[in-house]
Amino acid sequence: MNQVQPKQIETILDQLKYDSNGRVTVVVQDAANNEVLMVAHANREAIRQTVETGETHFWSRSRQKMWRKGETSGHVQRVREIRIDCDADVVLVKVEQVGGACHKGYRSCFFRQLRNGGWVLIAEKIFDPDKVY
Amino acid sequence: MNQVQPKQIETILDQLKYDSNGRVTVVVQDAANNEVLMVAHANREAIRQTVETGETHFWSRSRQKMWRKGETSGHVQRVREIRIDCDADVVLVKVEQVGGACHKGYRSCFFRQLRNGGWVLIAEKIFDPDKVY
């Protein structure tokens, strides 16, 4: 990630299109293999922290607060690249994922696939959520 | 994609968690290289059509109607794989993309990247939107 000057960060954040609740959608992708790890939400402050610290921050809709990914589990996401979509309301972050992105113990939150007429588990747990959270 | 029986499709759709407006978020990924092509929204009927026809369908929030990707442009998305996330409120669809996913003429909607303190164009147009839409 490039360093961003203080005067640049406001312009960067201004160019995003926040919804009526002040949020954008964030897609997190594994920089190593482009696997989609998770989809979450962020407000302006979470995007600012993500850019400035180089670790992903999100807005928790259930807890109504900002959180740093990995703050409890240690499974941080180091930012390698940030993109925005044509409407500027979705942010794509490519990361180096430490441990697993999913709070259920999987590397990726997308561990179920439509197969044989139902949703089928296609991944193995890489950690025990009870020991991490 | 596997064939889905009529009695299976309702169960498949029941297991998604729709928001208060009846929608899920859909991430579309290029099956060839895992590039994220676009992020859109779908209601139950759009997911049903996506599963049953093997081509992506979405819900347009601006037009308040379902649409089939490529219905105007011919740039359809042939479904190769469908996954859901741990919360079952995000659907990941891997597709074979015909033409470009982005209505602005790019292969992917994520054609801008944070570089040198600003959002920088990193892709080239592959079609002229004025000739396609």
C-alpha cells in the first residue's frame, strides 16, 4: 500500500458513495489467489482506518460500532490493494489474510456451494472458533 | 451447474437470509481467473432465475425490477458455480462472462485502484457503452 498524505485522505473518502446509513459494501479478496474471503460493511471512519493503518476495519451492524478485523482472533488482514467499483459504493480490498477470515473457523466465509440440489459444505475448518473468540 | 428439481429450489431459496427489503448481496466473480467483476443485489425471484436458467439475474434498485444481465448488451454471465457465505446473506456466483460486466465499458466494475494518494484508472475499456446500451 502507498502512503497517503493527510490532505489526500479526505478526498479519497469523499469520492465514495455512502448509502443512507453512511456505509459502503466491502469485498475482501485473498491477494494470493483471489479467493473471496468475506463481504462486510464499512463507514467513512472504517475506510479511513483501513487506508491509514493498512489493516481492514469494518462497521458492525449488529454491534453498531467499528471493529478491526482480527482484534479478538488475531486473524488480521493486511491490505495489499484497494479498488472501488463504477458506482463507488463498493470497495474491494485485496489482503494478506492471517489465519481465517470466517468467525465460524473457515479460511473463507464462502464455505458452502450449491451442489446436487442443496447447499453443501466444501471447505474444512482451519481453526476452532471456541478457542479463538 | 447441476440441475435442480422443482421441489429443491424452494428449500435452496428458503435458506438465504433476505434483508428487510427482501434482498441479498451478490458478488460476481470470473470463473477463469477469480477477478471480481461486479457486486449487485438480488431478490428471491432473481436468485431463482439465476439457478434455473444458468444466467445471472439481479434486482435493480433504481428501476425497481428484476433484470437479466446482458438482456440489452448481450454481455450475459453463464453460471459455473454458486456459493453462500456464513450468514447466508451474500451469494457468490462464479461465471463465464461474455463481453464486459461493467456498463461503463470495462471487463470488471473495479477499474479504479488507490494509488499515489488517489483513485486511478487501471483498466482499459473493452467496448463502447454508447454502442451497446
